[in-house]
Amino acid sequence: MLIARGPQLYQYGWRMVPEQLIAGRTSRAIADSVEAAIEAGRLAESEPLPSVRGLAARLGVSPTTVAAAYRDLRLRGVVTSEAGRVTRVGVRPVSRAQQYGAVGPGVRDLSDGNPDPEMLPDVAAMLRRMELPRFLYGAPAVLPELAEIGLAQFADLPAVLRTNAGPLAVVGGAMDGVERVLAARARPNDRVAVEDPGYPGVLELVRSMGMVPVGVALDEDGPVPSSLASALAGGVVAFVVTPRAQNPTGAAVGPDRARDLRDVLYDHPDVIVIEDDHASLIAGAPHASVCAGRPSWAVVRTTSKVLGPDLRTGFLLADPRTARRVAERQLVGAGWVSHVLQHLVVRLWSDDDISTGMRLAADVYGARRRALLNGLAERGVAARGRSGLNVWVPVPHEVPVVQALQSRGWAVRAGEPHRMHSEPFVRITTATLSAADADRLATDVAAVLGRSQRTRLA
């Protein structure tokens, strides 16, 4: 008899093991039963699945049939596995609302990672002033005016990259650019080096593409060279790195660290380095290239932090082979980023007042970030945030700290979605934080961490 207990099914009072949840005589039916069990909550994230031979024997099918089912699931990111290792249920992306819940009334939301809405241009007002031409099939994928703006954004790249790059691509934001490069240069089951802690979107993207993320440890200067060397020794094909405004730590790669990382990468010329420079215009730190001198590379930048996330417009510059593959795939898929959006970006970028605001934004965001860091330092709280919109605060346990700060009127983000093997922390977005608010928040963080530390030592 089956007994329902919450999302799990139990048989004779015991939780059903994975073998009992998987059925079917064809690879498609087996894959569908695994996915249905995951969707129903009967198979949990990272739970091991039966071996190919064991499941084949129970179902009375050939090992080839089960292997085909697992391969299909792996290609879609439903399960993960590596040669010689157990197959496990993958970590599935979920919506922000499902993961974190709504921020209650009277609570200041410092968890979302967004830029300050007050510092973004009035897109609606610009649209009312615009006269848009009719764009039809056959128009250039990238408006010449936008290409000029985009290329100017890469003027700080080393000359060796700019002179050996393929054509500029306009993509639907930074993550779209990263995805297109990974699709062009990697395959399912490939191992991809990612930052740990890092942006959850990158982790979810790599997994959903059927690839295996390999964590690279960070300090305030970015990826640690020895940790990258370990990842490379394990056979990664790509390395996704945030050169500045790293999310969640605010790390920024300086010239010395960039050189050290290039040295580590030197003996691995087939590894493509993808720089996710999403906050280039407001990072508050100069760009130091990890890509310089490499045969396979890509740099992605976006307008999201200065013009608004909903414009979904970014720029991608890459080596000629990667650029060609991205352009060809984009042409037969989406075709192009909307010319209406491209035209809007051109108009916004060309407006003198908006341009002035963009140039000032990095200084404003930097001052707000430093105000919180200084307040925390004065109260003896360790924190990090050299660039960007976020401050990283290590904590003994994430959930109690998040809950305690919420009771004091602050919503911050737990580090768990960002982490693979790194230590617990909370992330605080400082984009809208005034100096007075930063002082109050620092006091509350110090009080919460002091109580948390005493509880831990008791």
C-alpha cells in the first residue's frame, strides 16, 4: 500500500527508492518516468539514480535502452553524471519567488541585485519622442549606429584582442551572450570552470545545457590561480569569469591576478575563456583582461545596469571562429535582437543628459558600496566588495542571519544558490543604500552576527 506524506511517496511506511519510481520499456518512457518523479517531488535534487545495468535488469530491458534514457535526461540538464560516476538528479532552476519568497511590508529589499531605478533613464519618455522606421526581413542584424557604440565599449581591451576579433554581435543581454558562446564551443557532458561562489544563472545555465560545472575558488582579486589550475587539470573546456563587479563577492581582477591566470591557462590553449563583464560601465574598477593572447576567447558586455535590464541588449566580441559560430546560429534561430530595441539603445546612448548620468553612476554606486563596507569595518564585521553593486558578508549560518535581519527590516540574500563548495555568506545589494541607511544596516548586521557567533560558541 502507498501512503502519501507531503511530496514524497512511501511504500509500507518507507520512502520509495528511486528504482520503484522509474518505469517503462522504451528509453523515452523511462526518461519520462524519471522526469515525472522529479516534477512531483519524489526524487530530490542530487539524489542518486540506479546504475544502468541495475535498472535495466529490474525493468527487463537492455542496458542500451536505459543508457539512452539517461543520455536524453543529461542532455536536457535533468540529471548529471560523469564517466565512471553515479548519475544524479540535477539542480533545477526555479523562479526567484519560489526560491526566496516575497519581501514583506516594511522590509527594505537589498536582496535583488538590481541597479537603482532612479538612476535609469525614462525609457517611456524616449519612446514617445522616437519615430521608428519599419524594419523588415533582410535588414542588417546589427544597426550600424549600434555597432559603432558597441565597438567603442571595447576600446579598453588589449589591442591583441581588438585587432584579432570577429564581427561584433548584439545579443539579448550578458547571459544570452554566455549561452551562445558555450553552445558554440562546448558540448553536453563537457566540464566548464565557473566561479565559486558565482552567479546562480551561470551555474543553472551550465547544468541546463547538460554540462558539468567545476568550481573555482575566489578571493577579493577574483579566481584563485591554484584553484583554476586544479579545474584545468580535470579537463574543462571553458572558463567563465567575471573580471569585475563579480556577483556575489564584488571581486575585481587586477593586472597582476590577470597575468597569473593567463599563465595558468597558457598550457591549455583549447580552453575558451568567456569574460562576463556585465557591469563594465558601473563596476568602479578598470578592466584587466584574462583573455589576452588566447586563441579562443569572448567578452560579453551589456547595457542592463545603465539603461535598464528589460532592454535585453548586450555586446559580444570574440575570436573569429567563435564569432562566426555565434552569428550563424543566431541567424538561423532568433535572427537578430529586435531592431526596435537596438534603435532605442542608440537614442538613449546619444542623449547628452543620459550619457552624463551613465558616467556618474559608477561614482554613485561606488560611494554607496563603500559606505556599507566602512560601516561594517568600524563594527568589526568582515566583508568584501571591491566593485559593482553587492557586498559579501561571511556568516556562520545563512538562514538564521537572513531571518534575523528581516525581523529588523532588511531583506538580504542567502548565499546558498551561489555556492558549490564555498563557505556560507549573505549578499547585500547596495545600489539604493544611502549613507544613513548604510550606517543603520551595519549596526544591525553587527548585532545579528554578534548574537549568531555567541549562539554558535555556546
